[in-house]
Amino acid sequence: MPKMKTRKSAAKRYRVTGTGKVRFKKQGLRHILTKKSSKRKANLRATGILANMEAKRAKSMLPYA
């Protein structure tokens, strides 16, 4: 049986935690940062957790997750 291929676009966006949750980097921290508050930028730096249905779809693109 050959190895299963990973969807590389998903591999670059998501990481799976030890408990099986899917983490992602939040959007909105690339440019136009002057108008955003420090609190907002700090919250954007933290990783987000995908909702269960979205996580299920993301894991299907990451075969060994």
C-alpha cells in the first residue's frame, strides 16, 4: 500500500494538537496594524482552534493527523 498524500495547502495552515484539536493562525496581522488596538493585535497573535465540523474536514486533508 503506498503512502497517502498530504494536501500541502492544509499542512501549511493547520497543526493538530496532542488531544486531536486543530490549531490555525488567525488572520489580520499582516499589514494596516496602526489602526488596530494592542489588545486586538495580542489576541490575533494567539492560535485559534477550529470548530468540530471544520476540524473534521481539515483532518481529512491531513491523512496522518
